[in-house]
Amino acid sequence: MTGNIVLFEDHYVEDMWPITLTRPAWAVTCGAYNLREVAALAGERVSCVVRGYLKKIAARSLAGSPPEDGPTLFLNAAVAPDVRYVERLRELLAAAQPFMCTAGHRVAAAMLRVGEQVPEDLSSATVTPYLLSLNLPLRDGEPFRTFDYPFHVIGALEELLPVNVEHRIEADGFRELRPSVFVGEGVSVAETAVFHADDGPIVLDEGVRVLDFTYFEGPVYVGPRSRIIERSSVKQSVSIGHTCKIGGEVEATVIEPYANKQHHGFLGHSYLGSWVNLGAGTSNSDLKNTYGEVRIQRRGRRIETGMQFVGCVIGDYAKSAINTSIFTGKTVGAASMLYGYVGQDVPSFCNYAKSFGQVTEVTLEQAVITQKRMFARRDVEQTEDDIALLATIFELTREERMISAEPPAL
């Protein structure tokens, strides 16, 4: 394999907030993979174009430097992480034929002409105009689809998880513990655990601990060093990142690394960001009482999801108190604190206790202190870059807190 793949964020990336508020779009997990991992399977050199404030975060995984000699394929960072794309990406790099394809209103992929010099100062705001200026031949029929809104991640999970998990099984050398139940090194499974893998495989990655009387129904992927608490129910399209603690009932949900849902309560058809902690008894609704299509609000617009089951989307660092109830299709911003009933979308950095008559702001100082304490519990050291990211997203989301139906007391 030779060639370059450049994962680029475009000017629509904010439509995926709060998921992409704290991470590059290519770092969003869906079905046990993110797009960076998928691209790395297809190309020898993978680099990126991201928003300025995320460059240091992105540099931990990918270079931001211009591509080297050879065919260069620009791939939208919002493309779904589908391992079935790998073979097509390899074919495009091998052919090196210039083209551009779209997904909805976005440029999904573009193969540059051989020898095309890529500007060093490309940004998420300028990359699409640059690609359009090249007048590349427009091609229909390419398979790449993008995540345009957070609910698209939830909607794609049921399709992507089985194929992505099968790829992990083949590529990572798991041991088959029971029929269609695969485990990595150092996995501990209680004898009382129950596995039903008729509808898809169950994969427990390196160092996972499964405690007594846990129930699994595939397809399920549990990332390295995560722990599944006793008497849990993990079923039907659940993708869990590394170093999580999961309890209660979880269904059809993406959980990013370092998230905690340790106690009883239901979480379904949802997305949970990193460093989220759900208090005991926290539950969400993923189905309307009318059984109708779920609609969401995005920046003052009402959007039809086309889906009957949509739970909640919770941004990084958010927390819930005991017995919190989150209504169908609600979005919770980064670093917010939830109490009682959550019947509307919650901006980032909010203490949301509307059912108790209070909606106030989480100060930046509070968020930094909480992050430091959280990190210490997992033996992770808080860095200046972590603090700087919190400060940046605090300012980026200030307008959310000013225009919400219940403006926080500032």
C-alpha cells in the first residue's frame, strides 16, 4: 500500500456538537472503530486537517503536516467508520484517478491530481473551497456516507457493529471462549455470566472484567480494561470504549472511553461521551409514548430523525445525579451537571435542575477542578492542554447558555 489519506474536518462539523466539540470528527466511535482506525487500515500515511483548537489533541494520534509524495485522497472526517470502506479506499489509492464525490451537501472524498501541491495552511474553514477550486471530475456511486448530526451515529450503530466486530475478531486474534464469544488477553469472566450470541458476536477485549450474573446479547464490543458490573444487562448493539465501568441495562448505545454508568438504570439508543458519569438510577427514554418518529432541535431548527428509537446524546465530562430522568431525543452539552427531570436540551457547562427551579452555569474553575479529580481516579494526569481545551470550549459554547429557554444565572 502506498499513498496518503488526509482526514479533513469541514465547516459543517459544528452540527455534530457536542460529540465533536471536544474531539476531531474522525475520533468519533461507532461500532468498535473510529475513522482514524479505518483509514489506517487502508493507507500507509494518514494525516489530518482539524480545527485550530484541536490540533494538539489530534497530534496525539495523527500528524497535521502536508501529505508526502504519492497519490493523495482527502476523506471527510465525518465519514462513518465502516470497515467495508477499507478495500475501496485501497482501490482508489492504487488507481490514483482524480475525482470528487459528495454525501448530501458535503464533499465526502476527493482524489487529487498527481503532483498537486497541498497548501500548508489548510483549515476546516478553507479545505472545502480548496477542493472545489481544483475542478476535479465529479463521480457518483461512491459508498461513503457522513455523520451530519449526532443521531446519525446512533442510527448507524446497528448496521456497523456486526461487520466491524467481525473484522476485529479476524484481525486481532481473539480466543473463542464460548460459541461466538471472543476474548482477549487477561479477560476475567464470572462463571455465572450468560451469553446469547445468536444475533451477533460478543467481543471482550484485553483486560475486561465481567462480574457475576451479567447478561450479554450480541452483537456487543467491550473495549480494553473495562469492567461490567454484576447483574448488568448489555445487549443488542452496544459498543463500549476502553476503561469504562458499566452496570444496569444498556442497549444499542455507543460509550466512549473513560465513561461510567456503574449503577442500575436504563441507557438505550444513546451516545455517551468520555469522562461522563451517570449517577445511580439515571435512565433515559428512547421511545415516544406515541411510538412516532423522534424529532430533535438543532440551533433553533426542528429536524426529523426518521427514527423511532432515539435516546440521548451526552457530551464529554457531563454528570448526572441519582435518579435523573432524561427524555427522548435530548442532547446534553459538555461538562454539564444534571438533576431531576431533563425535558429539554441542556447547553454545555450548565447545572441543570429545572425541576427544582434552578438552571445555573458551571464555571470554568469548577470544570477544571472536577476534571482533575476525575483524571486522578483513573491515574491520568491533567495537563495544560486539557485545561486549555476546557477553556476554549467554555467560550465556544457561551452563546448556548445565553440563548437557551432558561438562561443560566451568570
